[in-house]
Amino acid sequence: MGKRLIRPLVVLLGASTLAFAAAARAQEISVLSTAAYKGVILELLPQFERASQHKVVTRFSSSPDILKRTKAGEKVDVVILASDSLDELIRSGNIVSGSRVDLAKSGIGVAVRAGAPKPDISSGDAVKRAMLAAKSVGYSGGASGAYMASLFQHLGIAEEIRLKSRQTSPDVPVGELVARGEAELGFHQLSELLPVAGIDIVGPLPPELQHLTVFSCGIHVAAKEPVASRALVQFLASPGAIPVIRKNGMEPG
């Protein structure tokens, strides 16, 4: 066989060997993530899977539900949830100590049904008046919902809101209640309001009422694929993720 034939054959065999090695290393990574980060995850994971050859299987819920399920013994490779809940899982021994990586910060937004009048939310007093004037108020069963419940108390309107409020289950975005007319005014993470059709986002809560939730990820102590999981965490925290994070109404960690 001439040298001109040997060189292309060596190159072809080398490429085949690398492809086989990549396939052999490919792992399936299981992720349990807060729904607040869903838009970011759905956009970034195909890039990670193409680059790494790993497959990522993701389920979504609220931070309180993820905390409860993980403490009860549910095992995944990576969890993504509110940072205070992740810290609790580290303290309880469910998440590897030192594996926490902050991914993004998200504020709370206010929404009305598409085409409905938009209330004044320019100040704390204006938001309070809008809440009292609304026929119904929706808020989440996740991290932002816990804050909203405390805010109602702080504003002295908890009883008035209780009589006309709806708190969603972990798998139902508040925006869907607003779009269906089941809540005249809705409060949820901006990242979870943005994808919902049939609503208008009035804006974020004013600074004096705003609450930023930090969403972080960590590796489960029982992770089946710890090496691949660390690669995923590094990818999600890389500079390339920043435009996607901002596109989804959040700011990087």
C-alpha cells in the first residue's frame, strides 16, 4: 500500500477511535431542578450534550419540593434550587460539601392577563394598593411564594389577601392562573413569568419590596456520575451561559 493511501487510512482510524472513546465515556446525568431555571436549562443542555456526548435527564419542581424529596431519600446526580435550601441539604449530608456553585439571581415580577389594565407598582405603597384592589391574587408554592406570604404579613394585609388568594402547586406557574383569569394579579419569579402566553408582565417589584433569590447547584452524595456531574456544573457556570441566563430574566450568580 502506497504512502498516499496509508495517511488517509490512519487519519480515518484515528477519528473512529476518538469517536468510539467519546461514546464509551458518555454517561447519563440525572438533574432535579427548580422550575425557575427551566428556560436556561432547556436552552443550555443541548449544547452541553453535543460537546460532552453525555445525556442529561432533567425533572423540574419547586425549591421546597426538591428540598423535601431529597431529604426523603430521592437520589439524583445534580440538584438546582434556591441557595438556602441547597445549604440545608449540604448540612443534612445529602449534597457534597463544597460542591455548591451559584448560577443565577432572580427577582419577583408582577403579571396581569394579556390586555388587562396594568396597575401602578412603582412603589411599595402602590403595590399594596394594587393587591387590595385586585379581585384575586396568585403566588407560587416555591421560593418566591414563601417570600410573598411574609410580605403580605409585613404590609399588614395578610388576612385580606388570604380571602382572595391562590397559591399554586409546585408544577403550576402562577402565570397560567393569570392567563386563565383565575388570578387578576400574579406574583412569581420573572424567569417563570416570561415563557407564559396570555399574560402581560407589569414589571418587577419595586426595590423596597424586591427579593432576589439565588439559585445554586450541587452534587448529590450518591451521584452515580460524579465526574460527568462536575463537568455539567462547570458548563452551567461558564461565561457562555451568561447571555442565556439574562435572556431568561435572571442575572448571573
